[in-house]
Amino acid sequence: MQTERPFVMSIAGYDPSGGAGLLADIKTFEQLKVKGLGVCTAMTIQTGSECLNLEWQPLERILSSIDILMKNYPVNMVKIGMVKDAEFLNEIILTIKANHPEAKIIWDPVLKSTSEFSFFDMKTIPQLRNVIQQIDLLTPNYN
């Protein structure tokens, strides 16, 4: 295993156009000279200007992927992007903290696309109050 660069994990959706999500995060990690690991929360069919379809990955698969990667790599920083709802986010955070309680967590909430395609279940926003307390940095978009 390489040890020259720190490991950072992105937990996000897959945007096949590369403009957002896992692909964009991994490109950014490379530019910042950190080793990027990725866990896919959702598969989309989209272009840079339009989202046509969204398929959520099963929560168990996401949590299992996080668990395996964190048990095998010294991940100290995790960036979370597109998640289905507050419960989904909470389970992801619990899994990260169970593996590495000191890991720093950034949440870049993706509530909807620029073309107004809804990603996050807005009915769960009241549940975020307790979840947000476990996040080190929140980077909301203008909406």
C-alpha cells in the first residue's frame, strides 16, 4: 500500500458526465495530491445540464463498502455528497465513526440538480438536527 499520500474517501453519486459526484471528487483529490477512495450511493443517467434517471444503491452495500475500505486503508477524511435522506446520512456517519471515531467528515449536501431533479427526501430535513452535530464541515450549495 502506498503511504506517501493521505487517503480520503468520497461517498457520493456517480455522474457519468464527470461534472459532479465520485468522478469529480476523485479528479479533485488527484489535483490535491491525496489518494481518493470512492463509495457509490447512486447511479445516475445525466449530462452536464440534465438528470434523466436516478437509482439508489442499497444502504447495506454502501455501508459494507465503507466498512471494508476503512478497515483496509487509513482514512482520516471523508467527503459525503448525494444521499437519499437523513436516515441514509446518519447510517453512513455511524459506520464511519465505528471504524475511525476521529475521522473528519465533510457533507456537501446535494438536494437537487441544477435542472431541478430532486435527490434528497426533503421530508426528512427535521431529522438532520442530530445528524449535523456529527459533521465537521458542512458545505451547502446556494439552494
